[in-house]
Amino acid sequence: MVLSLSKDTVQVLKEQDVVFLKNRVKEVAVKIKMGLVNQTRLLTAASELVRNMMRYANGGVCQIEVVSSGRNNGVRLIFTDKGPGIPDITAAMRDGFSTGKSLGLGLPGTKRLVNEFDIKSKVGEGTTVTIIKWANG
Amino acid sequence: MSLKTHQLLQKKKKNILELWMKNQLADEGLREDLISNDELRSQSEELVDALVSNLSSQNFTDLNSDEWSPVIEILGGIAITRARQGFSPRETGNFVFSLKEALLEVLQQEIVNDPQHLFSESLKINRLMDNLSVVTFETFIKGREEVILRQTDEIAEISTPVIRVWDGILALPIIGTLDSARTQIVMENLLQEIVETGSSIAILDISGVPAVDSLVAQHLIKTVSATRLMGAECIISGIRPEIAQTVVHLGIDLSNIITKATLASALSHSFKLMKLEVRKSTPIAKF
């Protein structure tokens, strides 16, 4: 059972918002006493997802939540965009697959960096990616 | 038949200016430290001139009409100079609002027996002047935004210095997030400097980069490839433990690139590549 303790939404529309979002995520991670390595992993994951959002969907919204499950605290990030959507999620989750000339490690790499990863996408409607990183996990 | 309002105001131009100046000088918020009274007067005169001479019965409420562009231009100019002189937006706004008061006062003196007419005309003037004060705010904000943009450019420029740490060895400390635009600047500066100094080794130090995601890694790989094409070797230093772990998890392959944990070890590696040796000097024996 995952309980949400606090919620905060950040709009990401332009390049400057990316830095702002990362700072907010970092603040939250520091607040729940996440270790430095996990902090960096969470930040990198957030960075990957927000870059995807900027690049393919021209921005979107990120919800930052502090969640708790038993004695474990963590950060949940929900990235929602109204972009073109991903036609083939299985392919997008494969290492080295990219429709946009990048390394193709963003989504699969992000999955490896966080504890829980969920992606939902509908072509023409948008994509929602939810990740959870536990403070010590 | 009484005069139309705009004709009335044109006739009373002198009065309006005098009244406005009186109001401004009497105001507590007068900033004699920022602007001299003469200058204030000439500014005010210019604005009243432009405002009154461009008034016509049709354009009273339509600020988009072309006839207003000289007024908006003058007002914009005033707002920008005032912003530079250190006026607060409120003070610049008050500058326009006090003109409105002067206009209304003149109107009140002239239209005596017809409250309804006075009200409707006041309303028009109100609307017009409110619009103009919004213009000052817009210009003020635009001026500020320009300052911010200029600073952004300056930061981008100074934040990517190329340092000559040794004859033939360049170091490039990167601080902050690497995005496409910055990578472009970094690459340009680095390649240019390699040509100019004839260096054979470049060290990219990423100690100041908070997180390395796949895009940053891709940019780094591109920079290294470009440096190699120029015939120089590129070493990436400043890889912190948490960054190393993240890069591994992401699955980024940096094995083709020479990477070091610290700038010092990158430097000593370059010495080795250049077959240089750093030794403690032995004291010269005295006889």
C-alpha cells in the first residue's frame, strides 16, 4: 500500500523549467533523506523523462509526490504530456531504440534507475510515465 | 454647442501640462534623486504633446489604431529610461496615473453643467489612460526580460572557459547542466582552441555537472569524437561515484573514452601520454 504524503505539480513548457523541476525533485529527495547515489539516480531518471517530454510532446506536467509504504519513504514522479503518444511501447523500452536520433537509452535506462516504473500511452492522446524511487532501495 | 472632448483637451494643453507638473512636484513620491525637475518637465511635455495632438474622436478607446503608435513609442521610451534610472514600476505607473488625474481635473473644470456628459467622457479618458499605463508595465517587463536574456548569454559565454594547463594540454571545466546549446558552445570553443594552441590533449572536467543522463552522455561522446577527428585525444575527468553508478545503470557505453575520477589523475595521464615526467627536485649538493 503506497500512501501519498504531499503533492506538488510543476509545469514544464520551456528549457528553463527543466532546471527548476530538477531542483524541486532534489529538494524533495533531500527532505526524505535519500542517499546521494539514489538522489542522482532519481534526478537522472527525471531528467531523461522531462527531456523526452520536451522533445516529443513540447512539454507537459510533472507531479512530484512524497510517498510512503510501511517504513519506507520515497518520491513518486508522474509525467503527463499531451503529445503524439508512443505507438509501440515494447520497442520504445528496448535498449538502443530511438525515433529521434538519440542513444535510445532514455526509457529503458530510466526503468533501471528507479524502483517502480509504469508507462501508459495512447497514440494521439499522450503519454503518462510514473516512477517511484525509494529513499533506500 | 460645447466643444468635443478631444478638441477641448487640445485647447487646454497648457493647462493640463501645468496641472500635471504641479501634481507631480507636489507628490510625496517625487524622485528628485533620480530625475531633475527640468528633465521631468521635458519628459512630461513631450508626452502631453504627443497624447493631445494624436487625440481624435474615433481613436479614443481603440489603442490599437495606428495614430497611437507615436504616443506608445514615446511612453515606451520613457518607461525604459526610467527602468534604467532605477524607478520602480509603481513610480512609472504613477507617472501616467497622475496625468490621468490632470486630464480629469481639466475636464471637470470645463464640463460644468452636464454631469452625465462629464461621466461618460471621464470614463473614456480613464480607459485610455489605463491602457497607456499598461503599456508602461509591458515595456518595463520587456526591458527586464532583455536584461535576463543578456545575462543568460553572458553566463553561457563565461561558463565554458578553455584553460591551458600545460603546453599542449587544454582543460575545460563544465559547470551546470549540459544541453544542446551549451554543448555546441563547448565544442566550438574547444576545437577552436585546439587549433590555436596546437594542443594534442583536451581534458573535459564534469565535476560540476549535477547529473549525466543519456543526452548529456551523447553530447560528451560527440565532443570526444570531434576532438579525435582534429587529431587530439580527449579525456573526461571528474566522474563522481554516484555519476559512475548512474551511467552504468542507464547502460551508456563510455568504454571507448578515457575517463578519470579527478582532474589531477587526468593531468598525470596526459603527462604519461606526452612522455613527460614530474619529479621532486633533488637539492643540489654543496661542496
